[in-house]
Amino acid sequence: MKNHYLILVVLMLSTHAKLWPQQQEKDSTIYTVAAKNGLSVRSAPSISGEKIGKFPPGEYVVLLEDTGSYLSLVDNGVPVNGNWFKVKTMRNSWDTKPILTGYVFSGYLLKNESKPYNPSDALTTANTTLKFEHFDLSFYFYETETGSETSPIVKQDTVFVSEDVFNDLGDRLLYIEPKESTTSIALFYTFKESIWEYNFDATTSKEKYAWEGYGPFKELPLTRNMALFPKIAYEKVETSREVNLKLKDTLVHYPGEMGGTTATMSYQGRPLVHFIADALLKIVLHHSNGTTEIKYVNITLSYGC
């Protein structure tokens, strides 16, 4: 009996030891590297520490320790301030990425809203750059391909792309690089929303949507022309749309062997499904000659294969 008890205790301790590091990383703060040329990793929290590697821009890292050691420097005339952080490569169970651990300057880190959860977040390494006449827009660790106009909500200065990462673009690093140093930039975003007819059949109906539109653009603050795109707050967006369109809760009964009842909403007396189909970016450039240029990027979200 004593032997069985000892075996049970050992198993419990062993299991706890395996789960503890995973729980620690799960609860740790995640940052994204926001340095155009990558961020040096050093063996000690000092500019004189030996360089032991480099994190590329857009890389996710896990905070292990804020040393409290302060550093201030000037980057192309712009002051950059922060502490020395001890970090390591963020690695999920499905990822074979090598882990790099060391000290980095936090002035080139942007804090993530949450830990990336999609397997492709860790496995997608390709970057995408969209080229415009007066600036380039880069997405780090995010693949896109040329898209096509998908709805009547179109502006003349819109570039359409489709994303290949199977997520909502949340916590991805964006970098806007002007081709003239005197140009200042502002970045705004919103989401395109659609109200689909419940059980819509494109083969029998010409009307694809009951309603389609988007909310007001919100400014996304830039740090050295870089920013992390926010995650979609689905419940907040849907609640706002329910109020604005006066949507009402309803039940839909559907027949068949697997039939049943589904709770949804109604719009103008018709059952519907609310869907966030695209992310919209607005890039505003203020040129030194006093002119303003505005461009839009429409990113069609895939949400899966």
C-alpha cells in the first residue's frame, strides 16, 4: 500500500513539473520585435554585452525578466527609451523553431494583447510588402496575395488583398515606410461587416447580403511607423451592430434528419447571420508641400481553409 502511495505522489509531482513551465509561458507577457533591421540579443543587460543572436522584425518573444536597467538612445533623430529585458523565443508545442534566450532593449518591443494561439502564427515565416508610389506597407509573418473587389463598398484608392494565414491579423506587426523622409504618416482601421440571409443560397438568389457596411475608422498609433494590428473584438462589434441596426433575437427552425432550432437574429423581419468579412486600413500621408494623400487596403479574411 505504501509503495502505491509513493508511486502516486511521484506521478503527481512529475505531472506538476511538466505543466508548470507550460503554465508559466502561457501566463507570460508576449512582445513583438519592432525593429526594422532586427533586434540584437546579448548575453548581459548592457550595450557592451556579447551579441549572441538577433530576433527578426515581427518575431514574438516571451518576457522572462524586466531587469530595470534603463537605456536611452537616439535612432535617426528620434529618442528611444526603455529597459533591458530578458526574453526568449515564443514557442508553441507544434513549433520546431529554435529557442533563443538573452537580453534585448525594450525600446524596440511592442506589447501584444494576448498570446498568439493559431498554429500558423508560429509556422508562418513569410512577410508581405505592398508597394505604393510614395510608401511601402509591410506585414511581418503574414502572407497575402492579390485580391479582387468583393463588394460595392469600394474607394477609388483601394488595394484589395486576401490573407493566407487563416487568422484575423491581430497582433501582427505593420510597418509603413515613406519614400520621402519629410512625409508624416497616420494609420487608421475598421472592419467591413455583412448581414447574410440565414441559409443563403447563391444559386437561387441574386441578393447576396441583407446589409453591408463598416464602422468609423479608428486611429492606430504608430511607433517609428510601426504598429500591432488589434485583435477583432467580435462580441463588442456585434453588440454595437445589433444596436445600430435594431437587430432582434429570433429562432430559426430547419427540417431534415439533423434538423432543429438555431438561435440567431433578425433584420427587417428576416433571419440573418452577422459576419466580419474584411479588415480595412486607411493610410494618410502628409507631404512637406502641404498636400495630403489617402490610400486604403482591403484585407479579405480567410478564417480557415
